[in-house]
Amino acid sequence: MTITNQTGLSEVAQKATLAKQASQRMGLLTTEQKNAALLLMADALIAEQASIIAANAKDLNRGKESGISESLLDRLALNEKRIAAMADGLRQLVELPDPVGETLEEFDRPNGLHIRKIRVPLGVVGMIYEARPNVTVDAAGLCLKTGNAVVLRGGSSALESNRRIVEVLHGALAQSAVPADALQLIFSADRSSVDEMLKLNGLIDVLIPRGGASLIQNVVMNASVPVIETGAGICHTYIDASADPDMATRIAVNAKVQRPSVCNAMETLLVHEEYAKKHLAALAEQFRSRNTELRGCERARQLVDFMKPATDEDWDTEYNDYILNVKVVSGLDEAMEHIQRHGTMHSECIVTEDQDNARRFLQEVDAAAVYHNASTRFTDGFEFGFGAEIGISTQKLHARGPMGLPALTSSKYVVTGSGQIRE
């Protein structure tokens, strides 16, 4: 059911209107004022962590009762360590340069006009995301640091957590120069609230969906508001014939099991046929010892007797769970062809000692992040030194890869003259 108030506006329209009004004030704030607000927000999260964890427990209990998977429960869960990490992310944003007002280009024209291109806030950012409540803090911090207002619509599974987090952050903002209305959370769990956000041209300036493939595609296909697409993560690791076995094992195991519920976790392992003959059985045992189900092609299954058969659908599935596809390939070309056919342009890795193969892979594979001899788990704003991230863009316009502060700005030209007119 759509929530309305006494003005007749829906909840979404009302909160987007408040955010739009606040965004006009946000662009006038100094870096010092924004940083002070971020520090107050970080301190408030720590001070109120007990109440946040209590709210999160309600979401976890409801999730268990509804039968959601252990990996999704992991994405939903908050504890003191994760709340501390959220607060640290806000503090790290304080240490990062404020991109707003940065001069990108500056030049003079023959007619005497002085032209300067500067970074400016996007305005009102709409975030539509699923289970992870840490996204609420990351999005708020990144948007406020860059002078944007933000309208958040989290998943119903994290509603109690998100409500309490935003209450805590609003309390902190009340003590700062940042208007609390710049941070809005949609309470309605009804699908109509998402549908309404997609059409709020004039109130929301850009939408960023973050979650599973169905959520992202719904936003991309149905929004009239501009969208920055953050893609699903069907990430691959290719172990080449010359790969060091110890290194390959460490990277592949880390890419899958360190935290399988996130978008930069590996979903498919591609193995050169020569390497597979010597090492795949031992590598498979490493995954089995970590309770990871393996699904493989026929050639892989001939080498590992406990591997289940992979279906055509498996190669295009983001599991976010302890399930891994394995395919034996003839070499680099077949590996790259598979990635091109089944990848989502997120993160792809080659493990090899062959520098020519590494160069080809890094040059030819089309993805937001490509790796040589390192785990795909590093595709992350924190790991890239951006502080928090608002998402990992897999599109090619405006932003690509982990989206830190500069990705949440646009630009405008400031033109200074002395009476010039165009003839």
C-alpha cells in the first residue's frame, strides 16, 4: 500500500520533495561543515550500536522465519565489528579530498572569455538496494560529503535496521550544519514505492540500483530518471598453464570463500587443461574442505569424482553462496570467450606467470576491473582507497568500477567575460 500524508503526496514524493529542497542548501556547505557532520554521524553509530544491533536482530529473526539463505543472512547481519567498520568508513571520507568545486579544466578563448569546468553535486541521488544495511551508511556518507541529498529505499528484509540507522544519523545531523532532510529513507516495503522512484523526474536526479540482477534490470529497463547501473557480479578466475600452484590456490580460494555473498566473489573457475590434469583434484579438495559445492563441465568432472554436473543456467548464475562452477578450457582464448559470453563486466582475474598472456587478458577482457595474480575480492571502494563506495558500476558512461566521491559529482562550466557578445 502506498503511504500518503495530509498533503495528499505519497511517502516517496513527500520525501523526495524534502530532499530536493535540502539539496539546494547542500551545495552551499563548506567542506569543514560536511566533515563535521560525518564525524558526528560516525560517533553516533558507535554510541547507539546496541540499539542498532537490537533492531537488526528483528530483521534477522524475520529472515530466518521466512527461510532466507545463510549467505543472505550474513549480508544482513550487523555486529559491533561491522558497525565499527561503518563508522570508520565515514571517518575515512573526512580524510579524503572534497571533489566539489574542483577545477577540471580552465582555459581562455581568443575573444577573452575565461572558461572553467568545475565539479558540482549531482543533486538528489536515489538509492534502491537490497539486504545489506551498511549500504545505508555508505550511501549517506558519500552523498553528503559530495553535497548531494539522498533518498534511500532499502530492501524489506533490512527495514528495522535501516530505520534505526537513519534515526541515529538524523540525530547526529541535527547537531550539524547539514540539513537532516538531505537524508531520507522510504519506509514502505511495497513494490509501488520502487516503481514511483523510477519516474520522479525533476525530484530525483539520478538512480543507483544495488543488488541482484532482477532488481538492477527492473530499474534499468523501467526508469525514466537517469540510472547508473551497478551490475551483478558473475566474476571469473582463470588459472593459466604456467600459474604457480600455491598462488593459484590462495587466490581462487580467497576469491570464492572469503565472503561468497558479495558481488566481487568468484562464481566460475576456469582452468587450463594442462594445469587441471596436475592440480585440479587437489584444488577441488580445498574447496570441499570449506563446504563449497562444485559444479563442473564434463572434463572437470572426469578429474574430480565428487563434482556435480553444471547446467547451461549455472554459467549465468550469481550464487552469492558456497557454490562454484568449474570449467576446463584449452587455453587463454577459450577462457576469454567464456568470460565474454557469461561475464557481467564486473571483475575478472588471470593467474599466470606468462607475461604475454597476462598482457592480453588485461587488455582484451572487457570488465570494470581486471586482475593479474590477485583476488577479485579487491574490487571495493575501501580497498581502492576511496573510503566507502556507493556501488560498483559496470556500465561505461559517467562512472565505472568502485564509485567513490568523484563519481557522485557532475560538472558545470563557469564562463567569465568582460562584455563579450556573439556576432
